[in-house]
Amino acid sequence: MITKNSPDISPSEITPEHIYRARRDFMRGTLATGLLSSATFHSRDLLADPSYTAAEANNKGPEWLNQQLAHAKADTQKLTEALTPYDSVTGHNNFYEFGYDKTDPAKKSQNFKPHPWQVEIAGEVGKPGKYNLEDLLKGIDLEERVYRLRCVEAWSMVIPWVGFSLASLLKRFEPASKAKYVSFVTLKDTKQFPEQKSVLSTIDWPYREGLRIDEAMHPLTILAVGLYGKALPNQNGAPLRLVVPWKYGFKSIKSIVKIELTERQPKTTWNQIAASEYGFYANVNPAVDHPRWTQARERRLPSGLFNPNIIATQMFNGYADQVANLYKDMDLKKYY
Amino acid sequence: MPVIWRRVVIFFVSLVPLAVLFYKAATNHLGVDPQKAVVLFVGTWAFYFLLITLSVSPSKKIARQAWLMPHRRMLGLFTLFYALLHMIAYFVFILALDFSSFGAELIKRPYILLTIPAIILLIILGITSTKAMMRKLGKNWVKLHRSIYLVALLAWVHVLLQVRSSYADAVLFGLLTLALLGVRFYWWLQKKSQIQVLYGKDLSRRQ
């Protein structure tokens, strides 16, 4: 499949309000009538949404994953903001392994091979080892999660991921009580990731990220394997990426090959590049500026040139009710 | 080609980047984040025009291509033009015309603060670029217009301070700026040593 990156986003391609509202009403309806467990993507195909159609046309997931994706549970959250269209979500990415321009990942990830894939589970766990992704996902019920994604660069999207809670995966490997943090590592492969060879890059490959164990175990934290109902496209971090919706996007590490539970706080890529600009926590916080730009506002994409969609950034990206208690005794200006 | 025709051609060629920008805007080819794309695009072209302007006299001295000399003023004015567009695009698209926060932004962001002297200098150079001003300022005109070197350095630091994931842009603009300022520094050193040699001969004759 060729994920053609088309920059043409005409207003007609943006999910019309009546469609997403209908989708939400539909899902709320299923919730109200107790039909939630049967509200899968199959039942939602009734609704013609061009983004879901585009995802289907571009899908190149393996059969086992497509099967699981087809049975994913619909999102029951009440996020009513318009979804960012498929073309924008897959055409505007920071995935520096493929290039430094926002359009590079879509253009240069076509030969990337996300299947077959192995993930190493290591560190303070009862059952360490290298596992095939297919085996890792066996018996896991996928679900759609519509989350805001707030990039540290002050742009944002609303994305319907398909994935599963990280906690449900970690628990299967019996974390030891010594495990205080979870570290994640992206694949290092200069053949597939051409920019990992670049001498001008500021990044010390492979890309690394980390979470505190309570953040990792939080029900909002997911590992995504899908987008708009279909397999995750390469430029979005196929086949497995982290999504932590109350943190800046760079925490959501892509193409994960290693998950390690550790006693000490792991090193994280952007923190190593510029510790004064990118903290370990990286919680979305409009009151704490990035030294080079304000974090009080964000450009919700896609944005028209003369009708800029500039909105106020919310504390914890709007998830304060669920996550603020994780940080209740912390100075968030110090632990940014 | 007569100078007047060259002037017309260079004028319209210099407007091509702007035409490309309008075309992209009209056909939705500016991507998902068009505001940022516009700011970056015109900013990049301001720097390109600055470098083109600075390469006029080296191209005459090194490559013996003097035909650009009569057009240096126009190229310099296009540098100012794209720099002003860059500033306006920043105000409209990034600051969202919220000038109440501009003061705080200036204090907190050195890479924005240093564009203030750069743009002021460019405006002064633009205003004093006419023949009448050249006559009026005489020798001082050359001195004043040497401040374009400072503008180039400020522009480069402006790029350098914004490095995030790659040094590519900072290195590219840095090398070009360094080469164009470096060759002038070399000429200046040569001229200085020639003067010293002459002065030395004078001395020996006197003794």
C-alpha cells in the first residue's frame, strides 16, 4: 500500500460535524441501551466517514491484526471535539527516524516493515523475554480511544486510536515491587530508518522514553496498534506505539521494540538533548512555557490559513480530572 | 541584455517565491499547519535573498561576473521585503495578533528579540538605499551599509537558536554566511597588509 501523503485538505474532507455528532450519539445510544460490548467497528460501518474509508483503503495490517481490530470496542468517552481527519493524522508527523520535515514520515516510511515484529520485555518482571507481537496481543481485547494529542510544538489533534491499556499488558509479565519506572525503546535499524545515520541529528539513537510506574499503570495510558479502525500506518509508529494523552506527544514513543521495568528513572531522548526544555514528566501544562515558545495556546490541526484554529491549552491536556492526583504533591514548574 | 530588461527580469524572478506561496495557499498545498508553513517559507527566503545580496560583490571579484552589481540594491530590497513578510506572518499567524503578549515573548525568547535590531537595520538600509541618500551620506553610506554583515550574523543566530532535532539548517546557513563574510574578512586583511607594506616602504625611504 502506498500511503500517499496528500497535502490537499479541502474543507470537504474534514469529518463533517453532523457525522461525528451522529457517531457520538450512536455510541451513547448503544451505551444507554446496554449494547456496548457489541458496538464494534462492524456496527459502525453504517456511518460514512471519509476518514474511516481512507484508513480502510490504506490498511496493510496482517490478517491476525485486522481480525482483532474488527472486534475492537467503540470508545465510550464523551470527547465531542471534531476528529482530525485521516490525511492530517497520517500526513503531519514527527518521526525523525524518517526525516525532519513533518511530511517526511509519510513519504519515507513506505518500505518500513512493521510485521513480523518482536518486543523484548525486560527488567524487574517475573517473565522477561522476547515475544512476537502476535503472541503479545493474543487474548487482548482492543478498544478505540479518542484522545487529544498535544505536541510540545504547540499544535494538536484529536485522534481515534485503537489499542489496549498498558497496565493489562504489564500485569501479565508480573512486575516486581522494585519496578518503579517503565522504559521504552524504539527500533534501531539504519536500513529502515535512514535518518539514524545522519551526522547532523541532535538525537542519540535509538529513541527512548519512560514513565513512572503509576503513570504506566494509569487506565488512560495505552499501547496503540490501530488508527481510525485499521492497522497503525508506519508513519504513526507501527506496529506498536505508546499513547499518553495528558503528556506532550514526544512521550508517545513509536515502533517499540523494548519495554523494561526499572528501579531508577530511565534516560529519555528529548531530556538528554535539552533538559531545560523537555522534562521527564512532560505533562501538558499551559502555565509552564517551553523556553522558546508559549504553551498557553495550541493550533488545533488541520488549520486553515486565514481561519486559524488557535485554542487555549488545557491543564493535563484536558485530562486533569483523571490524572491530577498522580502529581498532587509535586511542584509542576520544577518537574515539568 | 540591456540593464533595464535585466532589472525587469530580476524583479519578477524575485517575486516567484511569493507566487509559489500564493499558489500553495490557494490550492491547499501548505499542509496541515499552514500558518507555520508560511512563516517558515518567507523567513527562509529572506535569508536566501540576504545571502544572494551578499554574494554580488564576491561574484564580481572572484568570478568576474559584474553584471549583478547594478541590481544589488533591488536584491537587498527583496531581502527587506521577505523579512517584513516573515515578521508580519509571525504577528498574524503565530502571535495571532495578540500584541499584549508580544513584550513578554520578546523578553523570554532571545531568538525573537535579536530579530528586532536586524529588522530595524534592514529598514534603515532600505530607506538609505536611494541614489540621493548615497550622495547625501557620502563615505558614511558604505560604513552604514556594512551593517548588513551584522544582520546576516543575527539571522544565522536566529536559526541556530531554534535548532531542535537537526543541525542541518543551522549548518547550511552557517556555512554560507561564514563563506560570504569570511571572504570579505580575507580581503580586508589583504588590504590592510598592502597598506602596511606601502607604509613600511615610506618609512624606509625616510630613513
